[in-house]
Amino acid sequence: MEHTAYDPFNARVVTTFEGQRVVYYRLSALQGLRSSPLDRLPYAIKILLESVLRQVDGHQITVDDVGRLANWNPQNPESLGEIPFKPARVVLQDFTGVPAVVDLATMRDYVAQAGHDPSQINPLIPVDLVIDHSVQVDAFGTPSAMTVNIDKEFERNNERYRLLKWAQGAFRNFRAIPPDTGIVHQVNLEYLASVVASVEGSDGRVLFPDSVVGTDSHTTMINGLGVLGWGVGGIEAEANMLGQPLYFVTPAVVGFKMTGTLKEGVTATDLALTVTNILRAHGVVGKFVEFFGPGVAQMGLADRATVANMAPEYGATMGYFPVDEETLLYLKQTGRDPQHVRLVEWYLKEQGLFRTAQSADPEYSEVIELDLSTVDASLAGPKRPQDRVNLSAMPKAFEDALAADTAQRGFGLSAADRQKQVPVQWEDGSQEILSQGAVVIAAITSCTNTSNPHVMIGAGLLAKKAVQRGLKVPRYVKTSLAPGSRVVTEYLRAAGLLSYLSSLGFEVVGYGCTTCIGNSGPLPNPVAQAISSNDMTVAAVLSGNRNFEGRVHPLVKANYLASPPLVVAYALAGTMRIDWSRDPLGQDREGRDVFLKDIWPSNTEIHEALAQALKPELFSQQYAQIYQANPLWNQLPEMQGDIYQWDAASTYIQKPPFFENMESPGSVIENARILALFGDSVTTDHISPAGNIALNSPAGRYLQEHGVEPKDFNSYGSRRGNHEVMMRGTFANIRIRNAMVPGTEGGFTQFIPTGDVLPIYDAAMRYQEAQTPLVVFAGKEYGTGSSRDWAAKGTKLLGVKAVIAQSFERIHRSNLVGMGVLPLQFAPGESWQSLGIKGDEQVTITLPHDLAPGAAVTVQLTSPDGTVKTFTTTARLDTPVDVEYYYNNGILQTVLNQIQ
């Protein structure tokens, strides 16, 4: 919304562009507030500054907010306090989008019951939901695979999709992009993002930089296009939609200077994994990273997007590439309107937001440098995306991982076990040998890489050369190709490469996240049986961004991220235990050894294929029909009305109880019990898994009690519209380890009053019956990973009042606050281990009466023998708004309180 009556900085400009009347708010009007030139501000800070300048209203965004941000100081930015940020738009994917719609529908019920107009609960800014997380790789390796998978997807998700179709009609400013169109971040990059946005004003179109927040952490991919954006929790996104600013502490900006160019044979994936390794080790949580230097000018847009996509893996709020000539070229290549491309260039140059070779480097909080020519081919794994391994070092690294203890992220196999081999007995009587380290999943998947034509064409060319030499993929390898948009299929087809990928089993299985989100589907029964019966340590290689434990497949313990060409190469090898420098992939038809170097495509070959196949018309044609392209979506019945008609029998969609208790949590959490003691790097996958629902888990039992057969369980991600499933799935990851029950793996704890070892959900319910509050203790980087709001929602519904950790990942900390759960941080050097906490203590947490951001909070522990121990923590309520949200029991309760 434009506030034309309030322009305290005299920044509003009315002019024309190519005969069209336009309005913008000039950043140069703020130069007088600064002692140094405005153009020395990082580009990302200037875009934030334009946002507060344009939307200053004296209430949610004040003149003081503008002045403080205009004086951004690279050395001490946090001293400026919090920034209110209202993005131009919101993007959702369906795993997080469904619960967001459920929450909005529940809020409409609450408002209607209070006698108010339910349509007050309505997005005030554009919201695009892309349905991309639900397709699963059930069928693979056959031409009919995609049809089978899409049919199953609609069978499983009919209720969820009908809810989303209702939302499309019930809410203004809300669009749903149908299933099997593409992955949200790739669709955002190729179609939704405008780089410069506009709204109708009183005397012309008001122009401003495009910006976005999304309910998926990899929203940062759009930073490669010069669009400010990052992932937030679904709770924060809902508040944004309803007109609440996003508040966050003014960030430091780390400048990442790139020089040189990538070597022959080194891909953008290798660069992204290298950057992730460097920045995660350096420490950039809560900071912006901005890329600059002559090396950036050499990078194509898709390569930039690949690096930006991985910002959650390196821990930054975002990894930003300012707009330059390459951005304009990409807009043209993807079929954007030529006049709009000219407008982007004109407006951003007017505002000093367009980077050229002559632009002065901004002043950054600190600078890291990387010579691109030093980047080598690499993978990351076997359990974390930041654990990069040079391709040449993989043989030793994998052997070390097999032998290393699980505490060192290894697999703890004895020398004898490391040599174990077992047969895979196929139904036709044939047999294969499965060794430790066998690759059983090879997936070209995820927006990180399928958005990048260079690596996708590279995979196709490698497949072509392999087929021409007569190489084949072992039968025990489950292969899949899940493009991030339909454009990818078309340019692979135009380049004549799709058929070669198909020949190796890389058939298109659908358009969605698939294996990267954990929707890898079942392994063939003979393979699954060989693994589970013999406790084999096998591997997946995927071109994704996440490889946390238990995410890809419950039977696959080792998971490696790699470029699409390397995915094909490892599929052909069938094992991680290959030394590419001396071991052949196989033999050709003449019996001659074929090595990886023999079939690896050159950059020249890739560029020639791209020039032949990649045309703007492909993008224009595919996106022209984006909302009507899926006939199964078009056939879904449409529900009408402002109020959603809940179905009490549904196991997918249920009305959550978040607004039943609107009382303040008070200032004392008294005599709480400890639910779990976790170590370092507990991810949101550990806290709220997205993948398989185990048969005998609390969630599995619930579904069976409600008439759902195990074959129809679907995944936790698809059940996020039902709080009954999701609270039972909280802390239910099969690989999570709770030190209160040593020697166990999975979501178990000790119910202290009786000593029983129970699933965490069952123990939490016993505590709730006794009206006993709960506390969770954890180590460093608690909540790493996806922006998964159910990791906070489930924690809340289990009765957890506080989480005490050594450090928190940014999004999860915000989500905890957004649900009214108190995040507390140990003092430096302290941990639950150093304090000797065993798990059987009672915990009392006392908040100061004048609770302020970052306040000291006293925690008292009482042991069973009566011994009392006290220590001091820091409240990770980082802003005054965080404090307000906490005392209101969450963000959405705050919004409802304002409506009444």
C-alpha cells in the first residue's frame, strides 16, 4: 500500500518511463542522514532502506527506523536495533503452505465467532503457493513413471489440494500453482520474480525493488537474480500476509569477494559446496552475505542462483548477488517482457542499485576472498551439506567414514563389517552383489541444480557418452530425474539428450522436490530386504541441498550431495568406493576400460548444446499455461465460501488448537520436567521429520486407529494440515539421539516419575495429564535446516515451555518465539554437559519483571536428592517485538488481539 500523504523525507518522485506515468522513492533523499556516501552501503542494505523509506507510516515503520538504517555501520550494525521489513510478496510451498492456509482458516473461524468479519483475515500482499513437495518417486526407470507418480500423488493428497483450491477462491491476493509444474524456487526464478515490482498509485505506477519471504529456507535462491529474499517460518509468513512487518536485528553484511574463473570440469555445484564449507566454518548465522568482485562478473545467472540457494546450508540469512547486465540477460533469456527488462535497468540505475564494472565496492562488515580457479570437483556428506570432500579424496574419506564412530559422524563399522557383501535376489532369478557403500539411490533432483542448464546439459552429455560406450547402471540403483520446471525437460529434449538419460534409467519421475525433501519413495523389495536383513551401510547421491540423517530414505545411512553429472557417474559406478583416478566405470562393447575422464563433457560441448537448445520461447510457452496445465487439478471440485468446512473424519486437515489458550505465559515456568537432552546440530528434520511415518510410531498408530492403512500413510510433510499427526511426529526422526536414554536411536525419552522409556509423544502426554511443563536442552546450532514451522508448533503442542541451547539457527529461533516457546541460550562455555545435567532434575525458570531483549534469565535445577543448582542464560528474545509475541503466546495471537 502506498502512503502518498506521508513523505517526511521529500523522497517521492513522479516521472514518466516510455510514456507511462511512474512513481518511486529516491534513495538519494537520505544522503543528508549519512556522513559517508550512500553508494558505499551494501546493495542489500540499500534495498532494505528503500523498503522502509517507501513504507514509512509513523506507526509500524517510523522516521527513526529510516534514519537508523540509513546510518548502517559495517562494524557494529547490531547496535541499530531491529528493522521492520514488509516484503513485496510471499511465496509458499505446499508442505508449509497447507498449515499456513489451515491457520488462516482457523483464524477466520475465531474472528467470525467473535462477531467480526472473517474476511479481515486475508492476505494484504501477493501470495503465490507452488505445489511442489508432494510428488513421490514410487515408479522409476520406465516411460510411465511420471504418470504413475502423479496419479498416486493426487490419490494421496486429494484433501490437501481441495483445501488449497478453496483458498485460491476464498482469499484475495492468493494464487496456487498446480502440482507437477515445477519447484517453488525455480518457478520463482524463471517466472514469478519481477526484479522491479509495482503497484497502482494515486498518480501512476509505484516502482520498487522486488522482495520476497518464503516458507522454505531455500527462498534465498532468488538472491541470485538480485531479489532480496529469504526463508521465514510459516508463522512469520502468515503475519506478513496479514500486514505485520517482519522484525529482525540489523544484520552485519559479509562481503564475499570472488576472483578468477572456474577450471574446466568444475561446476557451479562444486562452487556452492565450497562456499558452503567456507562460510559455515567462518560463521555467518544471522548475517547477510553479499557476493562481489571480478569473479562474480564471470558467473552466469544460474550459477549465482545455485550458490544463493545454499545460503541455509552456510547459515546466512541470504547470499545476495546485486543486479547487473547478467541479470538483464537472464530476464531476456527466460522470456520476460522486453519493456519490463528496460524498466528494470532504468529504475535500478536511477536508484544506484545496478552494479557495473565501474561501481565502487561497498563497505562490508568483513570480507572473505575466494579465487574461483582453486575450486575443485567435490561432494558433500555423508551426513551434512557443509562437509565438503574433494572428488579426488573421496575413496579415503568414505573409508574413514565407514570406520569412524557415530559421534564423529561416521558409521562405526569394524574392519570385517566394512568388507561385507550380500546378494540381491531378483524376482526373475538373477542376482547382484551389494557391498558396503553401494549406491542404491541416484537422483537428479532439487531446485539447487535443476535450475542450472549448464549442469543439467552436462549430465545429459555424460549420459550420452556413457550409452554410446555401452555402459549400464546396476539394477540395484534407483535412478530418477525430477526437473525443477517443465522447461528443463524441453531443453534436454531439444538438445537430444533426454533419451540418453532415459536409457540409463533417469526417466522423468515428476516435477517437484522428490528425493531432496525425502520423497525418494520405496526401494525395490529385494534391495530393501538385502539392506535391512544385513544392516548394510549404503548410499544415496543426489543433486540436492540437504543430506541430513534419516532425510533421504530410512534405509540409506550415507548421503552425498553432488552435481548432476556426478550423480550419473556414481549411478554407473554403483558404489561410493571408487577411485576415479584409476578405477574404470566399466567396459565398453569391445571390452576396453571406460574411465570418468573419457565421458566427462567439456565446457565447449556444454556451451554448444546450450546454444542449440535453450531458447526464450521455451519459457514463454511453458509458463503461459502454468495455471491450467494440470488436468487432474482442473477436475478438483471447488468449495465456496469465506469459512472453510472442516471434515471431522479427515486425517489430512484438522482445525488446530492454537487459539484455544490466549493467556500470557507469565514470568515463571515452575517445576518443569526435562523432555530431552540433545547434542549439537539437531536439525528441523530431527525435530519434525518430513519423510516416512513408521508403522509403530505414535503417528503410525494414530493413522491406523483412524482407518488409514500403512500403504496410505504418505509422509509427515503431506500430513502437516493435521496437528494430531504432527505433534505425534515431533522429535520422531529415526536418527535423533536423546542422552536421557543412552544407547537408543529415535524419538524416545525417560518418563522420570516412573522411569519408563517411552516415545517422546507418549511421555509428553503423560506430563500434560499431570499439568507438568516441559523443557528441552540442546547443544550448538539447534534447529539447523529447513524453515519448518511444525518444528516449533509440535514443540508447543507437546507442552514444551522453553528450549535451552548453546546456539540457535535463525529461522527456528524465530519460529519458537512465534509459537510462544521461550528460547534461552547458555552462557559462553557452558552446556548441559558442563553443568552435569542428567535429565531427572526439576527446572524452574524465572523471567525478570521488566523482560527486555537479551535479558539475563535465571534457571534453577533441583536434583532428586534435593541439591539445587542455579545458572544464568540469555533470553533469545532479540527484539521488543519478540517480547510482545512471547507474552501474547505467539505472532498470530498478537494479530488476533489487534483485530478485536
